[in-house]
Amino acid sequence: MIRSIGLACVVAGGVLWGWSSARAQRVKVRLLADLHAALELMAVETIHHAAPLPEAARHAAASFPLARGLLERFAAALTDGAGRSAAQAWRLACRQWPGTMQLEPAAQQALHNLAPFLGWGGAADHGRQLRLAAERLARHYERDEKDLDGRCRLWRYLGAGGGVIAALLLY
């Protein structure tokens, strides 16, 4: 009796692991979508409303909850009185933001590549660079979103199958 309960727990653990991994895939895709939209909004704010970068970042952070941590860190690093340039503040925000680790290296690189272009030039230059970074993230989003259902199904099946296999090996 206890053995069968233990085996059921092993199978349930595998199923839960699979569902958790599938959920993480969905969150990653939503994160890419929020980052893309937030950078687009920052570009619009800087070009059309002539908003300074901290104000544009705070406005975008209020609209996109998954990107909020990065943008609030960026705005805080710019306005904390430490005298950082916009590039230094962006690098610092990217390093401190835990959401960066959810992204694959190419998407992380798209975020990091924005840093050298912030703080130089005018609003039009900032907007252009923000839109370029947003387009790069959009490509990652489109690719990941296209096969999201298949990957989620795969993770769920792997979890269930792994749990059943582990239970059979333990029996």
C-alpha cells in the first residue's frame, strides 16, 4: 500500500514538473512580448513626446508588468544621483534584473546591445535604437510563439513519461 502511494507520488511529481516547465515556456514568450512592446513604447515616448529616458522607462514599466523590473531598475539607476550614463544604467539594470536569465542568450544579447547607443545623440537616435532592439526581440518572440504549443505539449509529455518511467524503475 505504501509502495503504491510512493509510486503515485513519483508519477505525480513528474507530471507537475512537466506542467511547470510548460508554464515556464509560456512565461518566457509573454516576457519577450512585454519587452518588445515596452521598448516600442519607450521609443514613441522619446521621439514623439520628447520624454527623457527615465520618464519613458517608468511609463513603459507601468504598462508592461513582466518588463517592469528591468525598466524600473534602469530608471532608478539613471536618477539615483550616482552620475551614471544611460549606457551604464542599462547594463546595470540588465545585470540586476532576474528576468534576463529566463531569456535565451541571443535575446539577452539583443537587450545588452542596446546599452552603447543610449545616452548619445538625441531623441530620434534613442527612438531608432529602441525600435531596433524591439525588432530583434520581436523576431525571438515570433519564433518562440510559433512553436509554443508543441514545446509545451512536449514538456508535459516528458514530465508524465519521466514520472512513469521512474515509477517503473523503482517498482
